[in-house]
Amino acid sequence: MDVDVDGFWDQLLDHLGRSLVVGQAADDVWVLAGVVLGLLLVLTPLWRLTRTAVTVVHELGHALVGVLCGRRFTGLVINPDMSGHTVTRGRGNGPGLVATSAAGYPAPFVCGAALVVAVGAGRTGVVLLLAIVALLVGLLRSRSVYTVVVMLALLVGTVALWWWGAPDLGAAVVTSAGVLVLAGAWRQLVNVALHGDRRQDPGMLAAMTRIPAALWILAFAVIGAATTWWAVRALVDPVTAAIS
């Protein structure tokens, strides 16, 4: 069977070019559908499955900040119980390690809000490209079979949406992902505030810095409130227009 390599590369370059161009804002009805779907994925029993996405963003947040602080990202593990951990190599103390450890809980807040805002700005294609890169890096650093399966499933789904998905469908899916990650971040933060132990990020940060875990949780909540406000402002107009 002949493979049209030149034709494939032409299509790939065309997709890349169109992804980097600012498009039109998504239809309001599709945005509303994305918001509703995202909330359902967090507020129904489906959360047992979908919280994996929040865990992935949490762990990749550790990895990204670790790399920015000069550490080496060497491992990613997502467990079947939806917990996870990230391995970075570098100094065993200091501000870089603190920043890396503190990045997990804020990451879904920032990522979720950014996804929602990007859709409103016509940047769905850019978001999907960045997601593909992040998931590919995570896949290459996966340290368990389950992690490989999770990362591969997310990567394949994202690539398929980027390659074949219609613009409005892509906007709806990215919006739902943003709402899922943002609302899921609140659910996880409340859970750690009520039932957390010293092995979780706030407890580890308290041991490293002597700042009480409660203050770390409060700081994460402040970030969550700011990013949620940012996302809500971007959603008010399209959601209101779709309902009216």
C-alpha cells in the first residue's frame, strides 16, 4: 500500500497553521454545553473516573514548575485510586523544591481557568497543541503501566479532537475540560482540607517550611478564588446569551 507522505506532511502543516491562527469565539450554545458537561463530570458519580484528569494536571504542574526551577523531571505515576506523584531530581531543599511541591494544587485552578478563557479568545487550536505536547512529555516520563494507559488514552483523544474535530466541538470539549479541572480542583482542595494527612502536599510543605498546612491550603484557596473569578467572567456572556 502506497503512503502519501508528502500529502500527510502538507495536511499536518496546514493543521498546525490553522491552530496557531486566532479563530472566532465558539457558538454560545456549544460553550453552555461544555459548561454543563464539565459540571456533570464533577458533581455526579462519573467523578470517580474523571478525577484522573485533575490528578494528571496536578502532577504535570509539579513537573513544569520543577523544570522551571532547574530540576529534572524524571518520572510520573498515576495510580488506579486516582492519586499520583511526580519525581523531579535536584537539590533536596531550598526554594526550588518548595515551589515544585507547592505547584500541584494551584495547577488545575490555573489550567482550568486558562482553558475556558482561551476558548473565548478563539485559541482552542493552540490549547489542543499545548495539551498534546504536555501529554506526550508525561507519557515519555510514565513509570507504571497504568500511567502509560491513562496518558496514552488522553493523548489519543486530544490528537483525534485536534485532527478531526469541528471547531465548535473542539471548543465545547475544551470548555468542559476547563470546567472539569477547575471545579475538580475545588473538590480535591476541600477534600485535603477536611481529610488530608502529612503525606499530602500541604503537610509536606509544612514540614519543609514550618508554615502550617492550613496556611498553605488557604493560599491555594486564594489562587482558586482568583482563577475561578477569571473563568466566570469569561463564561458569563456566552452562557447568558445561550440561555436567553
